[in-house]
Amino acid sequence: MPEPTGRMLRLVQPNADQSLKWSPEHAERLFQLQLDLTAADPRPDLVIWPETALPYLLQEGRGAAVAVAQAANGVPVALGAQRLLGDAAYNSLAVIGAGGQVDALYDKHHLVPFGEYMPLGEWLWQLFGIRAFAAQQGHGYAAGPGAAVLDLGVLGKALPLICYEAVFSRDLRAAPERADWILQITNDAWFGTLTGPFQHAAQARLRAVEMGLPLVRVGNTGVTQITDAVGRVQAELPFGTAGKLDAVLPGALPPTPFARWGEGPFLLTFGCLLALLAVIRRKALLDAGRGGA
């Protein structure tokens, strides 16, 4: 197994109930909770908040972003936030640095239909006022440009995934280069305490095994955990509790066969088997024809 990186991460789990997450009277309390968890000693190398953890619109160098930077006191904070660009709203992962500046940014590109966007959304919004139920801005989110890798300096290169993007292997293999680790932020509070959050976490762990990369997963209510490059859970927060988890980022393995070639070997093998079956069947039919003659 590869040696741990020696870089300390802090995973922040606010445990915000979905019914209260966007409530104005609770937003400030939840925001302050995350600030307090971020500011606690000892100082890590990176703090990570879950999907849409920032209860306000992301504005670089202003407002909530500055408060995050002040609480972090020089430590970068990767967090989920909503942002506006012109008329478009994005479900984003931003890395907040000194002064509330955005040092790195990823916009979710694989959106949930009917949850984050509505097919024929403009038409449905104008005629019936129907909007995507998870989006808090406009009638739905706009899709980002695609898979990306974020250069986090001493923390290496992270492949960001937001929510169910971790379910799809192709969203990892579409990245422009190989990352050092996978960073998934999510909000599974929609599913309560049923099997959904745990199934989602298990699927994300498969991506770590497929790619040979450690997975850092931060959920609003959980499952919040760090998985090594062979899928073993190294550290985890209790589900459904508010708190922080400080743990070392595991190391990466060399590229796996799947990371190199994806489904190619399987499809080739499957195609060869089909061809072989076709040959066997044809031979059987010919033999049967001769026997009948």
C-alpha cells in the first residue's frame, strides 16, 4: 500500500436537517456552527464542507466568503456553494483562500434531472411555475463545462465530484488528467436515515477501487469518511451527528487497468465471446443440416 501523504484534512459535518437547511432563522446558526468547527485547533492543511454548505450565494472576497477565510485563519476551505454567473446558477465546489478569494472552482456538470434541472425547464417555468426541487436559484442549475482536476498545491491534485457524480465511472475517467485523490461533497439529507445515504457511499467507494485513488467524502448528515485506494474506510464520522473529523489523506496507487482502459477490455472480451457463440451456433446448424440430409 502507498504511504500516507502526511497532509491533515478536516471534514466538517453540520448535520443540517433538510427542512431547516434553507430556513433564514436557522441558516445563520448552521453557518456559525461550521465556522466554529473550522476554527478549532489544531490547524489542518485543508478544511472541507459538504455540498451547498454555504447558506448564502458565493461572492468572492465578500460577505460569507470572508467570514470563512477569517475562521480558517490561513487554511484553505473547500466548500459547496451556489453561485450566479449572469442569469445562470451553478451548484459549485469552491476553495476559499485568504481574504475570501476563490482559489479553485468546480461547477457540477452531471445534474440530476427533475432535482437540479427540469427538462424543458424554461417552458415549464413560464407556463406552470414548475422548477427543479433541489435548486434554490431560478428554476434550476446550469451545467458546468465538465470533469476537472483542481490543483491544491501541497495537497496534490483533487478530482472534485458533487453528489451523485460519484455514481458514474465515466465522470471520473473524463477528467483531463489523473488526480492524486477524489473529493466528493454531497447532501444526502433528502433520504433521511433510510438506505439511500449508505448505498450512495458504497457506490462512491467503488470509484476509489476502480481508480486506485483515495476518496474523501463529506456529507451534510453523512456518510462522511476517508477511504484508501483499495476501498478500506480509514476514518469516519458517526452518521446523523454534527462534528468534525481530522484525518490524514491516504496515498494513491499507480493507475489501475480500469483507470487506463475503462470498460474497453470487458467490452472486447464480451464481443469475442459473442463472436465465438455465433460460430458455435452456425457450426451446430450446419451439422444439423448435414445430418438431416
